[in-house]
Amino acid sequence: HFDAAAYQGICTDPATHCLRHAPPSLGDRVADIAVTCGGSAVRFPLTQPIRNWLVDGTQADWQPITTTRLTGTSMLEPTQLLTGFGTNILDSMSFVLGLDSAGTGAFASSSAAAGFDYCDGVPDQASMVRIMYREASPAPSLNTPATAGASCHVVQRDGHAAGNGLYWLTRVDGTLFQAYCDMTLDGGGWTAVFAGLNGRPNVFDRFDAGAYQGICTDPATHCVRHAPSSVGDTATDIAVACGASAIRFPMTAAIRNWLVNGTQADWVPITSTRLAGPAEPLVPTQLLTGFGGNQVGSMSFIVGNGSGSGTFASSALAGGFDYCDGVPDQASMVRIFYREALPPPANNTPATAGASCQAIQQAGSATGNGVYWLSRPDATLYQAYCDMELDGGGWTAIYAGLNGRVNAFDHFEAPFYSGVCTDPATHCLRRPASLPGTTQLAVTCGNAAVKFPITPTINNWLVSGVAGDWTPIDSTVIAGTTNPAPNSLLTGFSNVSSFVVGDGSATNTFANTSRSTPADYDRCNGIPDQSSLVRLLYR
């Protein structure tokens, strides 16, 4: 028997009289199991409990399987595999492949338990039975180490994409590694951080900090890697594929911390867009990132709408969520990808840098919206996003990021300020060196924008990080439609960090990046939102 306490490893003839534990490497890549009985054969995907039974003899009672008929004419479709139970007492020893604990539904049996002596549903004690495995062969890399990039999107940008598959990538320290890249889905450029079979029987590793092992024996089919710390520094989307279905949604700070550090955040709201799958699809609204200190039943992840049958993909040990795009499933391939926005090249050269975007515009060097080289008073060069079209142009961005408290990554206030600016166009907060008293401030959220004069309170907040609570503003709408126009700006107070633009009420919030406000302030121009781009610009 395979069961640990009964295993002897008898193999006097590998063709007709043999039982061997499978090698420990079984399951390092996607693998199938085939069972033959006489002239009939079925196959089914290897799951973690079945792997442990074949490799170590670990009993796991009846295990669900999804079979495909290979040979034979019987209508019997086995749905379970008995791997033993109890303490290896005689009647429990493995194995039985069949429908359930009913003997007449047995496809094949080598268990001392009575009543299961059937071969593909027919009484039998003479047919040859074999159990076999077949692992997926590792694919070759589609690029060379010399063309490695920081991500699949960088490899694609540099012209080295050659279809879906494994690619050489490089970490910040120069270390090379292989990752699976999807170069066709939604324009391509997706880097996989998870690959594995759907459903709780297939769980082999997790992002959760207390459970993370970093298993990646095959980046295409059997891999969990924490995302690099730089992920999310620019606007980033997450894609989840399950079988032939796929969705994407914007990365939030909570999802970033889970992927990078394994920080559990329970159910996190997502705004998903369908990329592939049925015409009338399930619309996932939540991502489970784990909760409860890595209790067995809580470990990540589940993508869906919170209900079991509303699950899009799952690799959590919690029961009742083994669905792929709403269909019961424990065999489809699931992958989680990220795709970061690539910073665009600057619209000018260092030689034409100006003190501000307005200075560049007045000098005749403006060539549209985008990133420009600017120069500080001490002649230090840096890049900033310039809006050269809004309300006549000449606006210099000092903040760019996604709307909503979950996306907060930095603040102007002194105790919270870090100066994060990995992409001046989409992920940046910089204190300006100084602002003249007549300067205007513009705030954009999605397609809407307002402007208002900078008061001394707002100046001190932006330049020196002095929190000034709610301060009145006299705003003018310069893009889109707002009703009412914002009349207040939260610049922080006590332990509440900035900023909120609106009228003080949640329902009329124009833009919000304050982590401390209630979640109902997560609105863009009055509409609930955690994904629109927000910018603060001065002129």
C-alpha cells in the first residue's frame, strides 16, 4: 500500500507487480494521474493531498477528482479517490477509485476493504490495474539573460516579447530569475506572481507572511513569489486568470502590501473588468487576502463576490469556494499577474529644464501633457508631470496617485511625509520648495478638475507640512461638471493625514487620499471610487 504505515515498496516486476512511492519532485509542475483497469483508463489532475499520498503515504480519506475518460466505453465517471483513513487498519488501506463509497461505482481498487472489487463498474478480481503520473515538461525561456528586464512589461517594451511563456527577468540587485509572462492578454506585459491549480486541494503555498514559503519550482504552473517592493510605484493593474476566463482590476495599497509583504487585509474591494470568458460573466467585487493570523481556514486567496458560488478563482483552505468563474472546479490553471505603467520619456531635455511647467510653457518648450525636466533653485534637475492644456496649461504636479484611502502612499504633513515619487505622472508626492502668494492650485480627479487660490494655510501645508485642518477654498470648475463645487480642503489635523477636497461631507467629496477618513469619503466628484487618477498641480 502507499499508506505510510503499510508501505513496503514491493516491486518485483515494474510492469505487473509493483508499488513505489512517487518521487518528491512530483507536483513541482502541473501533473496528471492516469488509472487503467483492463481496457479502460481515466486521467485527472494531481492535487496536493493526492501528491502527499503518493509521495509520503499520507492518508487523506476520499479525495475529489475531476476525471477525463481516455479509453473504455463505460459511462462511469469516477469522482473520488480513496487514499486511506484511520490508522492504517486493514479495511481502510488504499486505494479505491470510483464514484463514492458505493462499491458498484468503483473504477479500480486495491483496498482490503470489502465490496469494491469492480473494474470500471463491472465485478472483477483479475484485470491489470496501473497508476501512472505524467508531469508537464518545463518550457524553455523565450528570451536570453542578456535581454532580461525588470518585468514582463519592460521586456515587451524593449521588443523582446515572443509570445506567452517563461522569460528571464532581473531583480534590483541584478539577480536573474525566470517568470511566466502573458504577452497577449489585454495587450500583454503581465508578470505572474502566482501559478497553480484552482481550489483548496491544490494549495501548496500562500502570500500570507506566516505561511509564505516562496515555492516556485515551475514559474508557469507551480509558483508563488512575493511581488517586488517596487510594484505599485507606478499605476499598476492586477489580472487574475482561471482557465479560459480572466479579469483585471487596479492595484490598491492593501493589495500591494499583501502581494509584497504578505500583510493580510481580509476582504478587499476590487473594481474588475472582464478580459476573457463568457458573454454573461460573473463580476468579481472582492479579493480575500487572508485574516485571523493565518488560521488554516482563512489563508489567501479568493477572488469573487464573497459567496461560494460567486467565486472566480481560489487558492484558500477555506471550504466552499472551489469554483472557477462560477463553475465548480479543482483542476483549472489559475494565475495572478501584475502589469505596471511604464514611465514615459521626458518631453524635453535637461538643457531646456525650467523652474516650473509654466516657465517651460512661457519659454516655448512645451510639447503637450507629460513628464518634463525641471530645475530647483540650486540647479538640481528632477522630473515632474506638467499639464500644458488644462485651463491654459502651465500646471506643475506635486501629487499624483489613485483616489481613495486604500491607495494612500504618502502625505504632505510633517510626521507622515516620505517624499515618494517613483513616477511623476502617476505615483508621486513632492513638497514644492516654495510657492509665491499668488499661486493657484488645481485638483483633478478622473475627467473633472477645479482650481482655487493658494492661501497661507495651504502654502504652509504644501511647503512645510503644517496641518491646518479643514480650510476654506474658493474653487472654480475648469473641467467636467461638479455640483456643488468644492469649498473645503482637509490639510490634516492631529493623527488625521491629508487630503480631502469637497465640502466636508462624504457624499460631496471631490477627491480623497486621506487614509484616516471613513471609507465613504472614497468618492471622485461625488461618485464612489477607488481607482481614478488624482493630481494636485500648482501654477
